[in-house]
Amino acid sequence: MNTARDGIGEALSRRFRPYPAYKDSGVEWLGEIPEHWKVKRLKHLATLNDEVLPESSDPNLELIYVDISSVDAHIGITKTETVVFGKAPSRARRIVHDGDVIVSTVRTYLRAIVAIKAPEPNLVVSTGFAVIRPWRLETSFASYALRAPHFVERVVANSSGVSYPAINASSLASYPIAYPRADEQRAIARFLDRETAKIDRLVARKERLLELLQEKRTALITRAVTWGLGPSVPMKDSSSEWLGKTPVHWKLKKLKHVTPGITVGIVVNPSKYYVDQGVPCLRSLNVSRGAIDTANLVFISENANELHRKSKIFAGDVVVVRTGQAGTAAIVPKALDGANCIDLLIVRRSEQVLSQFVYYFLNSRPALSQATELSVGAIQSHYNTSTLAQLVIPQVPIDEQSDIVKHLDRATAEIDRLITKVQGAINLLVEFRTTLISAAVTGKIDVREAILR
């Protein structure tokens, strides 16, 4: 039971009236719809994947490219890459126009769906997207209907594959869509434009607060792991452009020289090892700042675990995300001692440096700056073993490391509590936005009068 969603649903029902009369849509996951609405399959309301760049295109043709990882489920397109056709990824082929909606058909768990508005003339998207071009639906209404939870969840639920779940465009085309007359579609879209803009402004303010809290956290950590705790300790120039001045008794070493090893988890076709029950296996989605979430673990067989002994993780190891939220780190707890991991970097527990100190250092500005400079990957930040191996880290006496860790545990606890609270408020607003869209585009609430207010 989703208590937050239930509460949001009750709030919507108090604020908006239902339609006067309903009928069975004939689709289980749509339920009842207003009596005058219709239901048709998407392929009867829109076309899919109409245009692609031919392979004969001029190699010097400049493109603005959008990849799957460049689309956020709530924000939309977060970044683009300018490339020429001759050097562009082979998947940079789908042509889009104003009013199209792109739906990710690979890695569908990312829920990368966005409406295209006033695009650059040379914008292309990955072939990992289905480009939906409404012709019997109002484009403004379609952009919301295709991002509504009932549609998105169908896409995710009917995808096949574990690591890179995918769905055929033909399956998308068969999904039923509920819709009213054109004038009502436009009214619903205008209402949602107005209401979601209000929500987005609130979210933006809270996200700014989140950024400030995270900046404060980073500043606290940076000061402790580069200057130490003593206010009058003699300092020296570290000769590192990232670290600046450090206590005179500290030395600098590359991370690879203070840990028994830095390795990486299973990277080649890990899904072939998946079993219903077996050895727990961490993925990047299980790792957040300082914490490991075991709610969505996958499992591999004992044989696979032995085959990939180098990627086994043990209590006290530090695991680091390679792509997406690259650099996010957490310490492996005792409960996962002997487990395995997929596409994560592993910094082995060391006698020279406390795991907690490594974790905090990886969250400091010097580490983040070094990693950014050393990272590879044109589309998104990407860490590899050599990135971590080359990080310059202060060599601090163990007892002093322990004091720094205890200090930071205390100093960051309140900030982390506030971060959790603000993030919870953001999540609630996003949930409200999603529920509002779903209720409006399926006719659960009548917003025709609301648009006049």
C-alpha cells in the first residue's frame, strides 16, 4: 500500500469533481473512463519512427544528439552532444520534430520519456527511443498521456531482459489510449501546463536548497580531510593543485598505493548469471551517498560467484558507481560480506587507510575535481579503475583518521537529516505531479472548469 499516493489521491478527489458519468474502458489498467471518451490503440492515433538519417548522409553533417542517459523522467532532456555524422554513434539516427514524444525502448526502467518542443533542426535521438508522432491526438495532450504512470508502467512491465530491459516499438503501438474530443484534450493540456509549472517551481526551490545543503556537506568534508582538525597545526604546500595546503606531517600518495587493490565488478553480460536465489549482487542503483539499499538486489549463482572471484566484495570495501552518478560511494556492510557486484568499482579495505576515511575523501572537492579531470566518456561522466588509482589522497596517521571520521560522522549527521527531509518533500511533490497527470489524462478528475479559474 502506497500511503503517500493514497493521500494524494484523496486530496485530488477533494479538490476536483469527477465527470458526471463513467463507462468501463474495457482495459483493466485504465479502469472506468468518462462516458463520452474513446479508447483506441496508439497505432491508430499516432505514427512511430517515421524518419531516420540515411547512412548516405554527409559525414560532415553536424548533429545535436540525445542519448537514453540524457533524458530524465521528470526534467526531460538534460544534455545534448554536438557531433558530426561521420563520427556520431551508430544509434544517432532518429529524426524528431516539434510535437513528437520520445519513449525509451531500451533500459526502460529509466522511464526516459519526453515531449519534443521547438527542437533544433538538426536534433536527432538514439534508436533506443521510439519516436511517436501524434496525428489523431492533440500533441499537447499526447505529451502528457504518454508520460502518465499507467502507460509508463506498461512499458516497464512488458520489457524483457534484466540488465538492459527492452521493448519492441510494435508493442508500444498496441497499447490503448483513452482520450476525449480535441477541444477537451487541449483544455486538459492547458490545465496540466499550468499546474505542473507551479509544482516544478516548488521542486526547483527545494532542489536549490538541496544543492546548498550538499555544498555545505562537501565543504565540511573537504576542510577535515585536507586541513585536519587542529586549528593551529603547521601547514605546508602539498604541491597538489587539488589539495593545496595540508598539515606538515601529512604525506600524499596515490590511492593505488594505500589499498591492496582497486578492481571492477562484472561488466560483460552479467544477466546470464542471474538466478532467483543465490549470491547477492550489488548494482549502481543499490548505491547512494554512504548507504547501500538491498531492496532491489539481484542474485547470481554460486558458480558465477566463484568464476568472478575478483569482483567479490567484503565488509569494509568501498564500492563506487562508475556511470550516471559517477563517484557515489558506500562502504560494504557485514551483511554483504562475500557478495558480488556488477559494474561497480571496488576499493579494497586497507590497513593504511580507514574505509570511512576513503569514503569521506571521495566526497571531498579535491577528489571530485581530480575524478572529473581523470574521467573518460564523451556522453556522461565515467569512472574506471585507473581514475580511482590515480587519485592523490593524504596519508594521515590512523589515529588522526579515526578522529576525522568521528568528527565528520557527527558534523554531517544533521545535514544528512535535512537532506533526507528535503528530498522527501521533493519526492512527494513529484508523486503529486505524476498522480495529477494520471488522473487528468484518464478522466478520473474533471478539470474543464478549473482551466477557467
